[in-house]
Amino acid sequence: MKKTLFCIIICASLLFVACEPIDKVVSFFADDGTGYIFKTSLPSDPENLDPQLCNDPSGEKICKNLYAGLMGYDSGGKLTQKLARDYTISEDGLSYTFYLIEGLKWHALGNYEHDLTADDFVYGFRRLMDPKTASPHSEKYFCIKNAEAARNGFIDVSEIGVSAPDKLTVVFTLEYPCAEFLHLLAELPAMPCCEDFFITSGGKYGLEAEAVCSNGPFFVRYWLHDPYGKSNYVRLRRNPGYSDVIPVSAGGVNYLITSDEEQRLEDFNSGATDVLTFSPGEAPKTDGSELISGFGGTAGLVFGKKSKIFSSNEVREVFSWAIDRAALKDQAPDILGEARSLVPPSDSMYLRGYTSRVPEGVCETDISMAEYKWGFLLSEREKASLIGMSIMVPSDFGYSDYLTAVTDSWYEVFSVHIPLDIVNPRDYAERLKSGDYDIALAILEPGEDGAADFIKPFGSKNRFGWVYKEALEAENIICRSETLSALNYAVSEAENAVLSDHTFIPIWYLPSAAVFDDDCEDLGFDPFGGTVYFENAKHF
């Protein structure tokens, strides 16, 4: 009887193995949550999966699960070594030497495999600086010796300061010390590129599943991107060339391309997807689900440059004082943070240790002073011009209902109701660009430069018409500062200039969030890019 039962178990096991991927079999017996194929959704197709070119949100979220660089970030957002087992920096800060972990391989559809070597990092940076590649990210790496000259076509890319003395050693030689260089090596443009595969891809590199070669936790198994289709998706599966050396818990990830926000929400609530992300300004609407969040943006009120009444710093200051921030905090959900600066607080190394130094008295409530100054600051005719003014708010901002605490505060002081003007995103963008508004709800979000991104709208981007020399000066030293403290000080000076001038009144720190099924564990999440990392994710 025991022999018969044993045979039945063995036969069932063999049948299970024949029908299911081996990682699912291991997960079945071990019950350790590994091997699961996670499902999530993205609002648009990735434009490409080439890390040297990728510049769209969907592409970036996928690429960060496909590739691994010399440096990376841990689950808490701290900078750490990734594929480098060790590294050294010269005393003058002009030479960085990295030593690769052995045994790593490239993997692509069709069982393509190739050893990962230091030469792949050299080739990746040569592609990045090649004028033919036309990478939008190359300028960030001009600290590398001869990089700018190569990018401008003055010298051959073989002359840039990236070399491989042997198969497991990468050496960078810099033009000048760059305090952010280690952080830059964790970003997508610094990922390696397999020259052998790139050449055989015939100009389609990163554009088709067959033309994507991965060195990170996953590889592309399938990619359907019919421009006229409604059911596009990207399937990633565990990369054996990586997971044989560095453990990967998840069996893969299926990205469903779903443009409709309500459909993405319905898919999550029905269990069709396991994870759903919300960008800053999007309010998480799911109940009973686990949530990872961090402040990924700042919402505030910006005054129209063309408005005569708001051309006065004193008037803008009074409007800031008149906001009852205690009421604003009480009425808003806990997920929103009370903002007193442009840059949200974060423990993540993405902000490079930045700490705001907000001048005393700025962004504070002072109702009595607001009422006092309002009594003589403007003529009655000027005060009457407030009638008909409004706060322009994009219709896709998920927290607009809570702005009534601001309008109520202003009514108490100014005896004039300034309503919300909810406009569609397209009209909002056009009016913001043209300056056709009195007051607007504006969202500041980061890009690739951490804290410095929050002051760019008041510098080179000139997003609101208010430009500050301190912001321009801070931008000029990005990737050129010898120390992070020097860069952070410059950013702080720019932030203080904007806040002291009251052209932007911070209201909330906005959460970037991921909600997930409570059967999921160990998902990584970057609130600044909205990327979910599935490498260590488990499902029980």
C-alpha cells in the first residue's frame, strides 16, 4: 500500500514537472513564495527597451528590471554595489576602478547567452557617447574624460575615459571630480551593452523582444506592441545568466498595457493584476490592500506672472500667511504630507542626502498678520479685482477636493471666494505654458538629478515664468560639483530664493504609491520613478 502511494506521488510530481516551469515546482514544494509570475499594468507601451536611449516612464519601469549596473539601490533606496564586488577611488577623485562579480551572463530570447565582461561596460559607454546613438542622457556623463568631445563628434568614442584592463575590471578616468559619479553608475544610461548581440540585432536593438538582451534579473520572453491593438503586453521571465549567481525570487513579470485608469483599477481589484502603482497626484483608491509609498512630488500654488495684483511679493506673502495649515492638515488624508519646502523629505539616496534649509517664518500660517496687512496693502479697487479669479487645477489631480481648506481660509481673510477651476490636462498644460491663469495648482516632480529637479522649473525650464539666478547657478554645477554638500548648498540657496519670494506656496508632499495583494512580499519600490522592483518579490 505504501509503495503504491509512493508511486502515485512520484507520478503526480513528474506530471506536474512536465506541465509547469521548474521554478514553480520548486516553489510548490518549498512553499517559500518563489517562482511566482507577477502581473501589473502600465498606462502606455514602452517606446524602447534600450537603456542608453530609454526616456519614457513605461520603458524605464521595465528596463530597471531587465538590466543591472556596477552600482544600484537596495530596497530602502540606499546606494549600494550591484555587479561590482568591489571598487576603489583615487585620492584625486579622477579614477574609479571596479571589479566585477564572476560568472554573470547575458540572456535573450532563443536561449542566447554570452559572458558578461568589463568590455560590455566599455561598449555601453561608447554607445552612450556616440553621436549616432543620439542618447538624450549623454550630457550627464560628460565628467568622463573626452566624453563631451566624443559626443560632439570631435574625437572617436574609443578615446573616452572608460577602459577594461581585463575581463573583470572596469576603469573610469574623469575630466574633473564628480561627487555624483557613483550615483550616475546606478542609472539606466550607465548599463552595459553586449556588442556581439547589438551587432546581430540589425538596427532593432531594444525595439523587439528578439532584439533585447538582458544582464539583470529578468529577460524579455514576449513583447506584443501592436499600435492599433488594445491588449498589448510585455512578458519578463527570470534570467538564468543572472539568477545562477545572484538569487532571484520571482519567476517573472507580466506587464499589461492598459491606458484606461479605471480599467487598471478594476483589474487590480478583481485579482487580474497583483500590483498597481499611483503617480504623485493620483489618489490610491483601493481598500484593504497593502501599500508602499514615499513622497515623490510636491504640490503647491503658483501665482501667474501676468497677474498685476500678484506681481507684488507682499501680496503673495499675505496669501501664504492666510492659509490655515492646521485645517488643511486635518481635512486631508494621512497619506498627504504637510509641505513646507519644494523638495520632499526622503531617506532615499536618490536625493543624495539633501536637507531643506527653509528660512524661518516662510510657509507659516499667520492669520492675524495677514488680516492686518490686507487692511492697507491694496486699494478697494485692487481688492475687488479678486472677484472672478480662480485656482486652475488639472482634472487628473486626485486630491482637489481637499483644496477647499485653502479657499475657505482665504475667504475668512479676504471676504472673497476664489473657486477652483477644474480643467482637462491638455488645457491645463497649455494655459500653464502661456501664463493664462491667476493661481494654479502645480506639481513638482523629480527627474534624474534628485533634489535639483525641484528647482529647475524656476530655472532653465522656466515652467511658471518665474526665473531665479540661484536656480540657474545650481543647475550649472550639477555633475560638476566636487562634493555633494556643495551641490546641496546651491540647491538649498535656490529653494530659499523661490520660497522667500512666495511665487510658489507648498501645500502637500505627494505620495507615489504601489498597492499590492497581501499575498505579495518583498516588493521593492522607488517613489521617485514609480518603479516596482520584482527581483526579490515573493507570493504566498
